[in-house]
Amino acid sequence: MNSILNIIDLFKVFLAEIGELSYFAGRFFKEVFKRPFEFKEFLRQCFNMGNRSLLLVAVTGFIIGLVFTLQSRPTLQEFGAVSWMPSMVSISIIREIGPIITALICAGRIGSGIGAELGSMRVTEQIDAMEVSGTNPFKYLVVTRILATTLMIPILVFFGDAIAIFGSAMVENIKGNVSYLLYFNQVFNSLEFSDLIPTTIKTFFFGFAIGLVGCFKGYNCKKGTAGVGLAANSAVVFTSMLLFIIDFIAVFVSNIFYDL
């Protein structure tokens, strides 16, 4: 009986969290079109998020391309289909593997950073001081960060995909004596706009989710200094779960259009 009550309580907390997050998102859409526009802070956040995540995304994408090609090559050799390697790798990385893994990396790197930064500002009463001074902390702190993640995550995904395909081409050049020119010709011949457009659209949703959850957890941080770590941790966990849900919906919807 107690276990059932605990499950019900957890479900109520989850629903309350979803409701608060929805209200937070509604407030963002309300504030984003109001003046003044914090353009300088938006550019600063874009630079910080993109510049600090670039090396991590590049290394991750390069390793993905290497490992994926090394693991797939023996199987394709058994069927005499090694020539399909560029098409298979490029479509797999661009459609699914590249966007979701890059988004998860950015959720850990950017989402936790936003949660910890805003959480520490809330705990040290810096946000309260901004409200007392007559400024709009939501506009300055939250709107700029969510817009920055929404813009930068697609760019980081494109960069990570390119590095991953280059890593795959390097493996094929070493193990299969395939020239880079031939490899990339097959890559671009196999790709279509129907592969790129759905992927590009969902990366914007990935970026929005990372910024929204990170700002929500940090802006509403409680329980003193211990809440800062909790905000950063819960931002990563909640964002990762939300990314998988968004990815499932995007794949489901895109498959419907492919069938049409």
C-alpha cells in the first residue's frame, strides 16, 4: 500500500513539474518579443556556448566516425558491400546518430552549466537584487540563454556530423585504400534534402529543450547551496529524457512524411 502511495506522490510531483515547466516556457514566449532586446548578452552566450563546446563536440564526432566505421566494416565485408560504407555511415550519422549524441553531450556540458550558474545566482540572491533594482532578470538571464542554445546546437550538430564523416573517411582511406575524393563523392550522392531538413528542424527543438530545462532548474533553484548541485544534475537528467522523447516524435513524424 505504501509503495502505491509513493508512486502516486511521485506521479503528482512529475505532473507538477511538467506544469511549472510549461508555464516557464509560456513566459519565455511572452518575454522574447518584448523590448528591450538583450542582443549583446545573446551574442555573448552564443560565443560562450559554441566556443567552449566546440572541442568536445569535435572529439566526440571524430570518435563516433572512427568506431562506427571500424565496427561496421567487417559485417559489410562478409556480404561484399563495403562500397556501401560511405552511404550507410553518412545517412546514419546525419539522420540520427550525430544529432542525438551531440545534443546529449551539449546537455551535459551546456545544460548543467546553465543550471549551476543560474542556481548559484538564485542562492546568492543576485536574481532578487536584479528584480529590486528594476531590471528584468528573466529577460536578461533566461531568454538570452534559451535563444543561444536554440541557435548554437544546430551549428554544433553540423560541425560534429562533418567531423564524424571525416573520421569515417580516414578509416576507409587507411584500411580500404579509398581516396577522400571518392568517399565524399559517394557521401554527397547518397544524401538528399529529405535527410537534411527533418534533422535540421529537430536540432532546433533539441537546443530549445536544453536551454529551457537548464534555465528552469537553475532559475527555480531552492534548498541553499546544496540545491545548486541538484539543479545542475536534474537539468542533465531531465533534458536527456526530454531529448529522447523529442527524437522519437521527430522520427515518427518524418517517417509518416516518407511514407507519403
